[in-house]
Amino acid sequence: MNIRSKIWLEIDGEPVFGSGRLALLEGIARVGSINKAAHEIHISYRKALSYINAMEGRMRVRLVERHAGGKNGGGAVLTKEAEDFLKKYKMLENGINKIIDRKFSSVFTVPGNKNTKAKQF
């Protein structure tokens, strides 16, 4: 048995950031394109833009620098603020997952027996 959790951030009850938006921003950083990053995570370009605009509006910070297409092509890069935010979010997520794992182990394992995964329910 394993535990899984999902963490997301909200401002005034509205979602700001979670695993889907993390994947989008990481994709933009990797491929340099909102459209390609959206395609990788199986969402439309329009939905990706909606996520970016919502994050930037609610957080009041620019996360993605967009460059219009044309003869030389377009693209997108993460801002320094976005890179810093991603580092902090990953630290938070990792820390919370460690706490959850410890709690899960203390509740669902038999003390002193490393081979037994779950207590009787």
C-alpha cells in the first residue's frame, strides 16, 4: 500500500498553482514554446494561455515572457520570478511529501517489522 497526495495553491479560494501548471511551466522551460508545452501535457494552447494568465493575474507577477511568431519564429521563456517560484514550490512539495510518508508509515506499519507494510484494519 502506498499513499498519494495532491498539493495545490490558492489565492482567495481560486486555484493558482498545482501539478498541471507545474508541468506546463516546466514544459515551457524545456521546449521554449507555450504551444509545444501545452501539446506535451495534452491541453490546448488556449487553455495553457488561460492557466498562465490566471497564475500571473492572481500572483501579480510575470511568469512567462512571450515572443510573437513571424519570420524568425516565436517562443516563450520563464522569467526569473517563475524559476524562483518553481524551486520554492518543489521544495514545499518535497517537504510535504516527506511529512506525509512519515505519517503514513507511523499509522499503517507494524512497529519493529520492516517487512510488514500494513496493519490490520
